[in-house]
Amino acid sequence: MSLNNLVEQLNIESLPQIAPKKSSVTKIPSEININNIALEIVSLFQREDDWKKEDCSLNLELELIDPNNKVLNTGKFTVPFLKGFKRMRYRTKMQGFKVTSPGEYKIKLKMEENGGLKEIADLPLDVKFQLKFD
């Protein structure tokens, strides 16, 4: 992984769910599944406690939110944080996702803290439709 692989914008040029002829298109579907794109969200965590003494784990939640603030997908997972390490990087893989409209999507990372969830990251992803018809 390098900085050359960062994704900030996604351009959608064709939609397999609609007919390829401009005259036959009545409307764009309300939800499009894009399965052929794999994203990885890389997070850096740093411990504030005495990191040399014991293992701990982080309970995390990742949300994909569309431009209308609709939550499209949620994933919960636990990340082990081993003793002896003050910092840790963790990669979360996301294979495909749903697109409901063009605009700015948010990928939110939340961490369980004091019985609730605290948002620790908010990553933007711009989606643009540039549809081409025959």
C-alpha cells in the first residue's frame, strides 16, 4: 500500500442494471451494487494506558453512509491490541458496496467506549455518475 493507491473519488461511467440505449432509459435505479471494487480502510491506533502490561481489544464499527445520510452498510469487528505495542495499524477490507446517488459518501469508524460508540474517523468518498450511452 502506498499513497498512490488512495481513493478519494469514484466515477461511474456505465450501469449494467439499465439499458444501453439512451432512448430506452426511463430512470436510474435507486440502488446500485458495485461488487468489483475492493477498498481497504487503514487505521492507526495508539494506546493511552500502560501499553507494556497487558493485551486489550478494540470493539469497532464501520458504517457506509450515502449523501442523504442513509446508512447503507454496517460492520462490527474486534481488533486485538497486544501488550508491548504502543501503536498499531489495522486494515479493514470492504469488497464492493451500494451506491444510491451521486455525491459525497462517508465511511465512519466508531469505537466502543464507556458503553457507547464514539466516532473516531470520518472518511469522504465522492461518487460521480458520468453515464455514457450508445
